[in-house]
Amino acid sequence: MPPAARERYQARWLTSLLELAWEKAPGVRRRLERAGVGPKDLRGPDDLARLPVIKKSEMPDLQKADPPFGGFCTVPMRRVRRIFVSPGPILEPMGPEISEWHAETCLFAGGFRPGDVVIDTFLYHLVPAAHEIDEALNLIGCTAVPTGVGNTDTQVAVARAVRATGYVGTPSFLMTILQRAKEMGVGRLGLEVAQVGAEPLPESLRNQFEEEHGIMTRQGFGTADLGLVAYECPEKAGMHLIEDAVVQVCDPQTGEPLPYGQIGELVATVHNTTYPMIRFGTGDLTIIDDARCPCGRTSARMLGWRGRADEVTKVRGMFIHPRRPTRSSPARRGSRSIRWSSAARAIRTRCCSASSWRPTRRPRRSRRSSRRPFAT
């Protein structure tokens, strides 16, 4: 989509979303009123800076004050298809719309095509990723096999039985499945394409998937609150921002938008009419580059995940908030809580080190030319 057309498109849906949220979502209306603005004052993406950033870490308290969704849901409960629960705890409603996570854009760009049979190994219990990605796969014309996490032998057996051509899940679990298939002596699995996430993807691991196993491997970025907002193309030169999200990199303390090329907190406003997250601060640090990608797409790109701006730590694809171990720890203060704090800092250090990712500009042609996504 040309930049001017993208700006017009985002201005249209943003205006409509703000008017809907003002009328139907009291939590959003309270935010706007406290900032001294109304829907008519926010006519385009640049005007969003007039609103303070709402932090992910604030959501548990906001939802306690105005249950169950903090006043951010625009539809009555009878129209909510599912309610997900993320660590915090944070409740996320899935409304009547199809494709509110926008995952089909990311999956198609990553090489998934009609007719693919895909094992979905994300967790189906409480959190949204597996369910939302299943829906996106169906929209593309793929068959989803909800294998979920664990049971590696079963994963191998099912992948062989259904002749799976695609995989979604964490990169570490994909490698576990491939290694187990080798140990079982069943030969190479028929996987050709993978969309991975929820943990860092080192280039060395991607190279193993692509060069040793012939699996085109791409990644995206999203959260349970926002859905997927960025995806990789064949060039592997950063993750393109989707048109249905206004993504800013902001100063973590002030919330002020930063120029392209500077590191800051990823703040997003997504086109989700059931659960409108407006200037939602993910707590994730990144850099956005607006240089044109060799693939032909004109959207800006997110250059990897650069760590966390807040106190939340990500462990095996799940966020762990300090209040959660505190609640599960003994009532008296003691060595256990000290050990947890030390472990959390160590985990954060390792994650940040693993995420110091730099995109490669060297394009790699897919093994199947039909996997080559169209430029948009």
C-alpha cells in the first residue's frame, strides 16, 4: 500500500474506532476525558500523542476497578465469543469480528498458502495465540491441527500422519520436534514453512531450519492485548508493521514519540472494534526503520525485540509479573523471594542478550517459489 493511501486508511479507521469507543467503552472515554480531548480532536495518527500511554502493567488494576475488562470492551457479554486470561491476570475478550488479531497478513507474508496443513503448537489453555492463529490459518485456506504444547512423540506422529507442511509455535519447540523425529528414525518431516514467536529467534537457529531442514522460517511480533502488529517478509530485514495498527516508538518515561531509528517502547493503537487498545504501551523495546524494504513493501519495519522497559520478565514465551511470585510465596519474607528476584534478573539479562538481533539484508529464495509472498 502506498504511504499516502496508508495514511488515509489509518485515519479513516482510527476516526471510526475512537467514535465507537467513546460511545461504547467507558474506560476509553474516561481516558480521553482526563486528557481533555474527544474523538473529534484525534483525527489522525499524529494526534494520538495527545493521549497518555496506557501501560500493560496497569491493566490488572484497571480491570479490578471496572470488571471484567476495565471498561475497554465495546460489546455486551453475549457477543463475546471467548475470554482469554494472560498473566497479571489480564482478561482479553474475543468479539464477534473475524480476524481481530490480523494474523493472516503475517502468516501469508511468511509463506503459508491455501492447502497447507499446519500443526499449531501454541498453548490452547487460557491464552489467545493458538485460537487466533487457527482462525487466521482458516481464512488463508489452511487446515489447522491443534496439537498444542508438549507430547513431542505425538507431535511427530501427527505431523507424519496428516502430512503437515506448516508449523506455528516457538522456535525452540520446533527444533525439539525435528530432533525427536530424527531420534525416532522416521526421517525428515514434510514441514516446508514455519511461523515462530513468543521467544527470540537467533539467526543461527533460523539457518538450521532453512538450510538443514528446508523450512522457510519467519517470525512476527504481537501481544495478547493487541494481536500481531508486525511480520517478516522473505528478505528477513525486519518486521513490517501492519496497516491495521498505528505503531509508535516512544520514550518509556514520558510517552513522547521518538524519531525513526531510536530505541524506545513499542506503543500501538489497533483496529479492533471489540477491544480498542489506544496508545497501549507493551513494555517492549524496539527500533523502527522507515527505509524501503527490498521486497517492495512500503511499510516501516520493526528491527527486532530489544528487551523490556518495565519490571515484567518473559519466560518461555509467557510474561511473569513480580506480583505473581509474591502471591505464591510464603507470607513471611525470606530467602525464597530473594532467590526469585535474582533469578528474574538473570533471565532478563539472558533474554536481552539473545535479542540483540540485527536483520540481514541478504535475501534468501524459498525452496518453493509459490511461498514467495506478494509485495503490498
